[in-house]
Amino acid sequence: MSGSSGGERASAFTFEGLVKPEWIDINGHMNVAYYILAFDLCVDALWATAGITDEYVETTRCSTFAVESHVTYQAELKEAEPYRVDTQILAIDDKRVHQFQRMYHATEGFLAATAEWLNLHVNLETRRVCPWPPEILASFIDIAETQGKADMPAEVGKIIRVPKPLYSLTTELLHE
């Protein structure tokens, strides 16, 4: 795990892994659920770097909840292939962090998937959003500053749609 900077791939945090045999589906590639798991493993590692550890959760009774995410699947990953997830912190405020991840094949370099997340800091006793402690907020800001300046990823806020639907909720079914 390391930080990197520069260009479109500016990243505050990097995580690496291997596609496990149990992650492969009937189509012979990594199942969609495991892309999300791999992205989430990276989130957990980033959180630990920022100070949000099991000890932090037990001691403060605070944690984070993912409240929104969007995944795009760009290319297949197969069993035992190495992957790398680069994370950018897009924005942070006193209670939220907005992050973007790119998953690459670690040796061939192609983009396999992206994930966009909005996470909230939550008091587990009240189940309500609460401010980050100053040391956690400072850690996130320090991590974000390592990524340098970068353009907003093209996939951020992407809308799912069918460009020329034969049917949609807003149109009638088109007959041939």
C-alpha cells in the first residue's frame, strides 16, 4: 500500500490483491459482488491508515457507513490475476468523505472497474451521523494532499441509462 501522484491516475492510496478462485463465476471471470468486495477491502485499508481501526470503533463507538456507491465494470479479471486499486479522495467535510477508486490489472495495466463512494461518519450508539474527530479529519486531509491536483474522474456522478430505449417509464412501448 502506498500513495502516488501525478496525472490522471493521481491517487491518495493504493491497495493490491489477487483474484481468488471463489470469486470466479459461471462466466469464468470475477463476479460483480467480488469487485465490490475488493473495492471495500481497499476502503478498509484506507480507513486504517486514517485511524479508523477496530480499536477506534470499539473505543469511540463510531464508524463509517457507505450511503451511496456506483460501480462501472470495464474489463474482465480472471482467477489468480493481480489487481491494484488506486483511490482518490474527491471531497471531505466534517462528516462525509467522497472517494473514487480505479481497479487495474496490476501487471497488464488495463482498467478493470471503477467505484465511487460516499461514506458518513456515524455514532453507533445513536445511529446518527456525527463529526469526524479532529485527528481523523486531519489524517484524511493529509492523505488527500498526497494525491496532488487531478481532474475529476469522468465516471463521477455517471447516470445509468439506455440511450435509445424501446421502452422506458417516460415513454410508451415502441412497436416495430
